Amino acid sequence: MFANLCEQLSLWAVPVLLLMIPLVGILRGVKVYEAFVEGAVDGFHTSVRILPFLVAMMVAIYIFRSSGALQVFTSLLQPLLSNIGVPAELLPLAILRPLSGTGAMGITTELLHTHGPDSMIGRMASTILGSTDTTFYILTVYFGAVGVQNPRYSVFVGLLGDLVGFLGAIYICNQLF
């Protein structure tokens, strides 16, 4: 019964929101269509402004993977992390996740096909993917879009959060499974 209720709520949540937002705007006297078009124009200008940063980031990731630097970095970290129970297969995911969500998704998909979604590596990879973020992508695109010149501690804090998410995912999966 509860599962059925949750399913029905999830089916209707988005349509109700899409109906309620313009309705509330109209009731408050907002010109909804004009506001939507103005927001779409601003979004387009933002997309054009961040495109060079996005292209630069994608080229850097491609070079990182194609040059073999990812493999070298993985082989350097493998002995250290294997002592704490981190499977070697997860290292490329841990290294690439702060750089690229798409690249990390590709590695996760490859791990799931190789080891299976119910394997320990599959569960760890899925948990890592959900527990970490694309730190450098976020900093490059969003800080570049708004013109942040000095990100201060953003890189350190973002990478620390990724490290905690990675190690936490490994710990939780080892405890639960």
C-alpha cells in the first residue's frame, strides 16, 4: 500500500509542479510567459559564455586519459590503497570522477558490465558515483561563467569532499555487504 502511494506520488509530482508554478505566478500578477522567455534568453547567454571553459575541460580530460597519465597515476596509488581494502579496479573511477561525470559514468558502466551490478566492485562503484562529485568540472564551468578569479580553498575542499565520499563509500559497502 505504501509503495503504491509513493509510486502514485512520484508519477504526479512533476506534472503538479509544472502546473502549480505558472498558476502561482499568474495569481501573483507575474507575466509568466515573458518571465520564462527572459530566463531562457539568459540561460542561452550563460551557455555561450561557459562553452570555452567546457571545451577546455573536455580536451584536458581527453589528453589525461589518452596520454596514459591515468594509468600511471593508478599504478602509483594501487599499493597504498590496496592496504586499506580498496580494489584496484576502482582507482580509475576515483581519479576520473572529480574531472568528468561522463568519464566516471563510462568507467562505472564498464565495471558493472565486467563484474556485475550485484558484485562488491559494482556496488562500490555505484556508491562512489553517488557519493562524489565532478569538482574540477564544477569549478571550471561555474566559476568560469561568473568570472571568479580566486577560488581560494574551493579546490582543496572539493577534493577533500571527494576523498571522504570515496573512502566513505568503500567503508559503507564493506560494512553493509
